[in-house]
Amino acid sequence: MSREGDAAPGGSDRTPVSASLAGLSFRRDRVLGVVVALAFAGLLVRLVGLGARPFHWDEARVGYWTLRYLDTGAYQYRPIAGGPLLPLVGRTLFALVGVSEWVARLPIAVLGAALPLVALLFRDRLDDAETVLFAALLAFQPLVLYYSRFLRGDVPLALFGFAFVGFALRAWDRDSRRDAYAAAVALSLAASASGFVAGYLCCWLAAWVLVVEQHSVAADGGASARAAAAALRARLAGTTTEAARAALLFVGTTVFLFAPRAGPGVDVGLYDPTEFHLAIYEGTVGALWRFVGVRVVNRYPDGTHSLLPYLGDAAGTLTAVALPVVAVGVGTTLWVRYASARRPLIEGVGYWGLLAVVLFPTIAEVSAPWTLVHVVVPLSLPAAVGFAAFLRRGAAAASGPDVDTGTVVAVALVVLSVVAQVGTVTAGTVYGPSDRDNRLAQFAQPSDDLEPIEAAARAAADGDSSTAEVLYVGAAYHVPPDRTTRFPPVGDAWGNRLPLPWYVEAAGADATSTANVSTFDSAYANASAPPVVIAAPTHHTELAERLGSDYEATTYRLGLWNREVVVFTAPEKR
């Protein structure tokens, strides 16, 4: 087995059980403790103010359908609404703990805090300092931290995707069946977190080809690539039983996660023995075809977009909130690529991150910062290697017989500047206001606190579904009587209400709608209007005249710009 920095047979970058860096060495038993401590600290910073920010539209969509799943027991995988992992976990938490934004985001915070633990899977190929620095970047990088406090599947996908790579690599290095089985489960969990797993598969394949092929073509006419293929065939020989077990674990986990649960609007259910064969189909082949139909076949032309503006947005956001990781990660990848001693892991993961910079803004339907989680997480590994080498140099300069003051000062200044940049970005974006100056707040993030709307709806809720406590006024929000919002599909008008459906449903209130002020007059000419009335600002004056002084009007910003509603509440009717 090779020492760190020396190429092992076959191009391996495995390290000995106890690796030492001048001035930066850790005993193996201490590495585990440090990484666990980083994960715990990461959890704490994720839990602070976890429910303070109002729900983004995407969060509200996931939260609403999770509440409907809790109420009816019916669920079916719909690619447009994200993977099944969050509704399945969220329903259980809501049933056990209660309903709130804090509880809804808790699984993401916990899974985000678990990211540093993934670094432990790579200890065979990283030295101790690189492992700890990798864990630290995953724990506290601002972009990853922000979206570890956000009800989307991007951080869970990053966690399980990297866990799959780690377990698969350990299965190869150690000839471990347990790691192979864990990799199978991790891949299924990654798929259930987000449809962006398709982008991961593309990045992994392309990165593997680059690692295996590029040096081979340049240096030996393809001989080493043929040798790698032969080694792969030899390793896989005689593993049919283990491969079958891993495949069975993958299929079983996938069926459990993707199979529908019967109820209103869903005919086939996982827990009905007479339909179990249909549930297996719907949880595997059916789910795959649903994804392809929504995200590939029916994406064109509405799902296409100009590429350069999206890449420009991505570059601007990465520069503003993740510059140290991106710059050092890219630089280390290039340095390792041209170094005489190969480190395939660093190269491959670096290529993964570089490919993701282009791929995820391309396949995303909106230009959003959350796509860059899939860039920053893989680039954190080569960045950790680069930071470790940099710190090693500073430690060597400080500990030698002749202290190199200039190098020590330079290293200290760079470290301080990186820490200051991360702290400033974290304070201003992760815990800062949700406004247009926040680089991590996407357009659909409400700028105002929406808790008063939920409080008013909760106070008015009477548990009688025949009477509505919330009324939407206006064509943009009107759902015709022959349509339902109790189970999907729902129309565009329901989407225009986001994120308010979450707050109304969480309050236990019932909602109705009317197309305009004229129909409002017809419906409520001889009856009192509901205690909460929501409308576009254009109807403010007309509704204020009709509702009278018993109602208080407040304007709320449901987005970062150009998305306002006026909400009338009647305090005495609550």
C-alpha cells in the first residue's frame, strides 16, 4: 500500500491506516471524534432559527401534499412535486411531533448535518487532515448550510449520492459485501430524494471515463485502460450472489419508497396484498416512466431555456458564496491531473464537480441557487486536499529550524480571509433577511413573515368542512367548483396561491374561492364573508368597501418582487 502522494499499483490513492502530516497529524481514533463533533456542530447551526424563514413556494408545495398524505393516507410519486422521500418522512414526523415549518425542515437539517460523516467513508484514500477538512467544509459551507435549512431534496441527494460513491469505493477497495449492500440502499435513497439523481449518474459516468481513459490515451496508447477493464472483470468474477443481493436490496428499497399508497385519487396501494404486484410495478418501472414522461418527453418546449444566462447566474452565485471551495477545488483537480503521482479519487470527484457546473444549470427548469449544492459538495473534496496541502506548508514553515516568517504570515492571512469570507456570507445569507440582496434567496422566497395569516386561519378554523374560513378572490386564484385541491392534479390557480395553501392547511382551515368581485357580491350578498379574505392588490379598494371596518387589511410580499397579496382579517370572527 502506498504512502500519501505516491501512486499505488493501478493508480490507487489509498493511504495507510495512520497518516501523518507535518504539524497536522491525527490518530485514527481522534479523526472519528473530530468528524462527529463537526457533524454535531453542523446540526446546531442548522437548527438555529430553523422555522424563522417563511416557506418558499417549493417548500410549501412539498409541505401541503405531505399534509394531504397525512390526512388521507393517499400518496403517489409525481416527478413535478419532487421525490417521495420528503413526504414519507414528513408525514411520520407530523403525526408524531406536530405540524410546523420547524418540524417540516428538521429532516433536511439532520441529513445536512450528517454530510460530514460521509468524509469517513474516504479515509482509505484521504489522510487524516484531508478527512477532517473535508468534513468541516461539508458542515459549514454557506450554500450547503442554507439549503440544509430548506425543504427540498437537494441536500439529501448530495448526502446519499456521496454516500453511494463512498460505499462503492470501499466495497472495491476492501472487497466488502456490506459496503456493496450499503451502496445499493444509498443509491435508492438518492433517487427518492430528487430527480436530479439523473444528473449525478451522468457526472459519475463521465468522470469515471475521464479518470480511466485520459492518461491511458496520452501515455500508453490505451494499455492502462485495457488493464483497468481486465481488473474490473476479474474483481466482478464470482460475485454473482453478492450482486444479486445488492440488486434485491436496491429494488426492495426503491419499491418501498416509490410505490403508491392507496386513498382518494390513488387506486393502487403498497399495503393491499391483492395489488402488491401492481405496487411493485408502479414503484419501479412505472415511476421511471413517470419521470421520463414529465422531465424528458414532455419537457420540450416549455421546459427549455437559454443556457448562457443560467450559467452566468451560477457563476455569479458561486463567486459570491462559495469562492474558496470552488477556486481551491478546481485548482487542486487540475494540479492532481497533471501531477506525476496519480490520485484517481481526487481527479474523479473534481471532474464530477466541474461537470456539474454546466450540467445542473442546463437540466434545471429555473435558475436557482439550490442547483449549486450539487457543484459545491463534490468540489469540497479536492478543496479539502488543497487546503490540507496549503496548511501543511504553513506548518512546515513554522516548525522548521529556520522559521519562514513570510510563508507563515501568508498562510495565516489566507486562512483568516477565508474564515472571514465564510462568516460574512453565512451571516448575510444563511441567517440574513430574505430579500433581493440575498444571493441564496430565489425569486419564490416570500419577503414577509406569513405567520399572521396562519394564526388568523387557525383562530377561525371550526373543523366543519362545509364552511370555509379562507376565501380567495380573483381569477388568478379561483379554482372552479368542479375541481378539487384535496388531491392532485390541481390547476394553475392553486399554484398561484403558493405558499399560502401550506399555511391554510397547517392551520386546519378550509378554503374556497370566487372569480372576481362581482361573483363575491353574488355569493355573499346575504351572508357574512369568511374571516380571512385573500386577493390581489388590484381588488383592495373594492373589497375594503364591501367588507367594511370589521376587517383589517395587510399587504404581504409572497416573492422577492412583483408578487403581493392583500389579506383581510376579521378579528372578532376568529
